[in-house]
Amino acid sequence: MSEIFTPEDLQTVTRVMRKRRTFKVMGDVDTPVQIDAATAEKNRAILLESVKSADSAPFHYDRQCENVPQPWRVDILWHDSCQKVASNFYRWFDDVKPGNKLPSMLSACGACVLVSWLPQFPNSASQDEGESILPKTKQIQIDQEHLAAASAYVQNLMLLLTAANMGTYWSSGGQFRTREMMDRLSMAAPRQLLAAVFVEFPESNASDVQRVPGKLAQARANPDRWLNIVQL
Ligand SMILES: Cc1cc2nc3c(=O)[nH]c(=O)nc-3n(C[C@H](O)[C@H](O)[C@H](O)COP(=O)(O)O)c2cc1C
């Protein structure tokens, strides 16, 4: 393979990867973070480009859904839509406890990127082989690899956004995972939410937001605890 990249390129990629860290940014639903039109436009263009570039993630199986081989789908809510979800949240979900973090995060972010994966085999974890001619173990493997590929997509995206000096937080999504929310956002089945990525734009210097790091950020064990060089 010919040399395309310099050692500095490798250093840059490593630096971006190490710099990526979760920050949950929470604001106030009644006084959401304001983003001016020029800032919004500039960052939306960068984010859209990143969403497209992240598509270089590897994928093992052709998902064959709507003639699209990739097993991921992406839905973007810009900050005005995020704030609409935040202000309607307790009306749409009257069974949710007060203090739920989603409305405050939606009030503070520049965008929320919803990444879904597309399971191919219904109930692939059950014993029933369903209508597929494939054995259950193969069905499970294919679905696991669709999910793994979509995860690679999410990490690609977060690294690109980190390199653009944007803050990111991979959330499981809470109510975004529900069919009710997906219907409201016109997210058709068989999407299954994998990540609600909350994005903070670099210019956001709102002082009245709270920034909380990921709870496992400091919990990593050293590589010698999980790395094994196989000697034969
Ligand atoms: C699949 C996945 C789902 C996650 N969902 C949540 C979540 O719902 N709530 C949360 O606080 N953090 C969530 N996180 C972020 C982790 O808390 C965070 O990555 C971890 O604490 C390590 O911190 P770091 O990202 O700064 O390295 C999720 C991460 C992954 C990979």
C-alpha cells in the first residue's frame, strides 16, 4: 500500500480520538440556548458534511432496505426542532418523571443527530427461525454485524465533529427510542435507535448551562488489562 499519510496525520487522528470526551450539556427549557443565524448556518454545513463523511464506516452485509445497502439511517434535528421537542416533551410523554434530562439537553444543543440501525430479522434473539431460510445463528450474526457497523458510523461521526471543535454526547436516546417519538419525527420502521448524538457548536459559550462528563470517563482500565499478544 502506498504511503498517503504523514506521521503528523497519524498524530492528528490520535489526538482527535483522545480528545473526544462525553459532555452532557444541559440548559433551561424556558430560556433555551440561542444560536444566531450565521453560526447556525456555518455549523450545520460542517455537521452535514461530517454526517456524509462518516458514511465511510465499514459494513459487512448488504441490508437491502429501500435499495440502500448501509444498515444505518440518520435523522437530524437542528436546534429549533430540538427546542420544539423540549417544549412539547411532557405533553407528548405524560408518563415521564419530572427532571428527565432530555428536555434540558435539547434546550442546550446545536443539533441532535439520531442514528438508527436496521434489524433485518424480527426477534433475532428468539429461538424461532421465522420465515427466513437462514439458520437462527446466522440471523443473529447478521443483525449483530448490522448493529456493529452502525456503531462504527456513530464513532466516525463523533470523531469528525470533535475535529470540528464540536462537543458530542452519545446518548441511548430515552424517549427517542419509542415508536411514539419516532412517529412524531417521521422516522419509519424498521429503524431502531442506536444513538442520539447531542452536538454542541464551538461558539456556544452559554454560561447558564451545566456540563457533565461521562460517568465512566475516568473508569478505563489500562490496556495491559484487556490486551493480549497471542504467541504461537
Ligand atoms: C452505546 C452507548 C450508549 C450511551 N448511552 C448513554 C446514556 O444514555 N447516558 C449517559 O449518561 N451516557 C451514555 N453513553 C456515554 C457514556 O456514558 C460515556 O461514553 C462513558 O461515560 C465514557 O466517557 P467518555 O465518552 O467521555 O469517554 C453511552 C455510550 C455508548 C457507547
